[in-house]
Amino acid sequence: MTHILVAGGGIGGLAAALGQARSGHRVTVLEGRPQFAEIGAGIQLAPNAFHALAALGVRDAVAGRADFIDELRFMDGVSGEQVAAMPLTGGYRARFGNPYAVVHRADLHRALLDGCRDAGVELIGGQRVTGYEQSGGHVTVSTAAGDRFRAEVLIGADGLRSAVREQLVGDGPPRISGHTIYRSVIPMSEVPEELRTRSVTLWAGPGRHFVHYPIGGGDYLNLAATRDDGADTEITGTPATRDHVLSEFAGLDDSARRLLELGRDWRVWVLCDRDPVETWVDGRVALAGDAAHPMLQYAAQGACMALEDAVTLGTVLRCDPADVPQRLEKYNGVRRERTARTTLTARWMGSELYHPARGRAAARNTLLAGHSADDLHDVVSWLHGATDFSTL
């Protein structure tokens, strides 16, 4: 039995821990915060995420907390006209083998946390990993609390500002995208009946877009409004006034504005990602999730990629402890190209699909409107259609 340390107790870290525990390893998760909890609001899960969750043994637990979505709708945020819609029932589910759903981040985190507890994973809070050293077939990590932990493998899943990545890759702070997102969750009972749908709806306007979808069993509506405002300073979850949010999205269609006006307790983030890198591994240390490949939200695949990482790691580390460095190199090779493509696709979607103005917006609308449902399914097949994350 190999002892594996996981730095970070978020969605990516717990998924990685669960994958290792299901492979028969002893696993210890070190989380910087005192308690294991997840903040945030809604998160989208495509069929590839459900395939990964099934491999981790928690698909049904997540599905029981999720809202299944009937279609993705792309609206012209200025005219209010529907440009395109991709159905997510019938042929979509038959083709990709699973549904498309949305779930509250806390519900996904809870399912993974329960899975880890059931699998016997050791969960230690208040231990933020600050660095590591390797010798004699072992990894020893240091924490901000002044403690040290020793094992045969370290998986760095400590997020966008990963201390493990800083030592392993050394590429400095994350890239600030210049995009600011405002988030709110409101009771569905406050939403007019004519504006309630079982869809993820995106309103695209010049330099801004607005997404909304139901969560919490349909009891709440998740609102996420993004401005391409050139922001150059990191902001993480600070409050924003309703008047400020509405002023940032002036000019959107009346239906979109009606939903924005319902928002309250808004919080704001400046979105960040990182350029893809060739190597996420160093001997017995590997990165996963946002520590390895943080991406913008626009492809709705950040959590999906972290879940895929967990399944791949769970497969490659079914080996003799002496073989760990070579097996982690294989993990790096399996995951690098797919996650890099997803990261760059998310950037492209933000600039070319969601935020164009005038002539570029008209050309985008013409392009999307010309796609049939089957065409749109073909476009996303490389992402949503993945079912095997462990090919070596």
C-alpha cells in the first residue's frame, strides 16, 4: 500500500484523494482552512464529468443533488433574439452516455467529501502546504502550521495559487484575464414564471455577457455576469452593490435586465488562469486540477478536468512504489494536451463568442445560427464525449 499526500481539500483535491483510496492506497489530505468546505455558487457538469464521477463511485450522489438541463441557449444580449440552442436531452444523452447538469459547488464538494470519509481517507484541516522535499523514495511536505508530513507521493491540488506549483513550475502569479465576474444566487420563487427555464442561458453583448441557470433542485437561480473591463488587479469574492452591477450591464435586453435586477448580495471576482505548461510532475510530485491547469469559466470545464485528472491518477498509480516517478510522467503525458486545448478554448470563447461587438457579433450570430443540433453536438464531442481518462 502506497501512502499518498494530497495538498488541498477542494473539489480537485478530494476527487484525487478518492481516486487513490479506491485504488487501495492510504491517503492523507492536508487542507489549509480549518474545516473542509466549499464556497461559491453553481457549477456545470458535462457528460465527461459524470463518467469521471462514476469511476470515483459518487455519480449517483452528485446526480441526486443536481439539476438536469434541457438545453444550452445562446442569446443576442442586445436584440434579445435567440441565436442558437443546443438540446441536451434525447440524442445528446444517447450519444454522450450521460446528462448535462448544474449543481451547487457545495453539493459536489459534499458528495466527494462523503466519499472520502467512507473510503477511509485521512482529512486534516489547518495544514496549508508551503513546500516539499524529496529523498530516498519519499516526499516530505512542510506546512504553514510548522508541521511536516512524509509519504511516497504528493499530489498538489492546492488551487490557482498553488504553493506546490510555485516550487515545481515556478511560473509566478496567475495571469489576470481582464474580466470581472459578478455572482448572485436568488430564490426561484422571486423569478417571474415566464423567465424560468430548465436551461443554461447566456446573453452575449459587447464586452459583457450574462449567464443564468437553476440550482438547488430548482429552488434557486444562479446569476453570473461578466465584464471584459480590462481589470488588472486580483479581486476574490468582495461585495458589490446592486447599482454598480446594473450600471456595468446597461444596454442588455429587457429580459436579461429583469433577471439582473433581481440579484442581491452580489460578489465580485477578477478571473485568472495560467498558460499551459509542458510539465506538471517532479519525481514523486504531481499537480492536478487548478494547480495544474487553471482555466477561465467559459468552456464550463474546470471542475470536469479536475475530475478527469483524479481518475487518471487513480489508474496510473496502481503500481509498485518504486515505479511512481515513471507513472507520474505517463499521467503528465496523458493529460497535458487535452487540458491545454481546453484552457485555450475557454480563452477563445470569451473573446470570440461572448464579447464581440457590431460586425464581429453579427458574424458570430450568423455562424452559430447556421449550426444544427447535430452540428453543435459534433463541435463539443471532443470535450463532452470523453469516457476514458486513463489511456496510457
